[in-house]
Amino acid sequence: MKLSTIFAGLAILITNVMCVVVTNVCTNYYHAAKNHLTSFPWEVGFIFIIPFALGIIVCSVISYVAKRKGH
């Protein structure tokens, strides 16, 4: 299997994992003072996205470079 295909698939997988993690973390926050489920502000979601976005960018760049070189 080509290296470019592996990293392109990995970037897609990281995207899907990012969606699941950010959704679960941001919507399942238990607010103890009010005893009900609330959600985090949207800014918190962006904080959780940063490491995933870096991984997606790195995998995409590696896939692009490998495809250009024929690997």
C-alpha cells in the first residue's frame, strides 16, 4: 500500500475521531450546581480541536509530499 494512501486515510480517521471527541466532551458536561446537563461554550470546542487539527494538517502534508514523490 502506498504511503500517501495510508496518511490520507489517517487524516480522515483523525477527522472522524475529532468529531466524536469534541461532541462528547462539549455536550456531556455535568453542571453540578444546577443538576442538569449543559454544554460548554463554543470556545472550549476550539481548544479541543487544536491537537486534532495539527494531526490532520501533518498527515495531509505527508500524504501530499509522498504522492508527489511517488511513494
